[in-house]
Amino acid sequence: MSDKTVAVTAWEALFRAQVSVMRYLNAEFPNAELSLNEYDVLFNLSRQPGRQSRMKDLNRHLLLTQPSVSRLVDRLTARGLLAKNHDPDDARGVIVALTDQGFDLFRRVARSHIQSIADRVGGTLSPSELATLTALCDKLRLADPT
């Protein structure tokens, strides 16, 4: 098998595994209070210093288009889960912050979501396989494409 064929086969396996896991997690997601995309916004903000981020930086962490993120942030702000403020260092920029109410909801939903992840991913792979998977995915994610 050529190097290209091996790379394409590996990519196909990775992509199909990701789709399979995401379908399971979507089906198991406790979406009565949040959608998976809304959860992703809250999750990403919960990991930032001060639980806040510039909108431009938040966009880089999400798998949505910029207009979709803006609308999603507006909806979450209207629900009191996020707060939007002007960036004091850049008049054109917006800082998005997770409110206490948003953080509390995130933590409630996260408990169930984490269990689903543990069941599907942790229930399938051994601890050493999980460590290898993490290392390989990090290597792919951090690789310089040039």
C-alpha cells in the first residue's frame, strides 16, 4: 500500500469513528436545557481565564461559522447564560463571558454528558489506548500544515 493510501485509510477510520461517537453523544445528550452547540459555547468559555473570551477567539474553538456563533451567543445572552461587553483594548471587539447562571447550567449538563462520553469512549478503549488516542489526536491537531 502506498503512503497516500495508508494516510487516506487512516483518515477515513478517524472520520467514521468521530461521526459514530458524535451520533451516540447527540442521542444521549441531555438537551432539555441546552443544545449540544450551546453546550460547546459554555464548555469553551468555562475553560478560559475568567470564564470569558473575545468573540473572535471563541470562534476559533467552535465548529460553527462566525454568523452562527454570533446568533448562538445572542440567544444565550438573552437567556442570561452569557454576558457581552465591549473589549476595552479594541473598540471593535466583544468580550463574551459565562455568567454564574450559565456556569451552573453548564456544570449540571456536563455531569450527564461526561458520563455518556465515559460510557462510549472509556467503555470501548483501555486506559493505555485512550492515552495513545489522545497523543495521536494532539499530534494531528498541533501539526504545522506547511
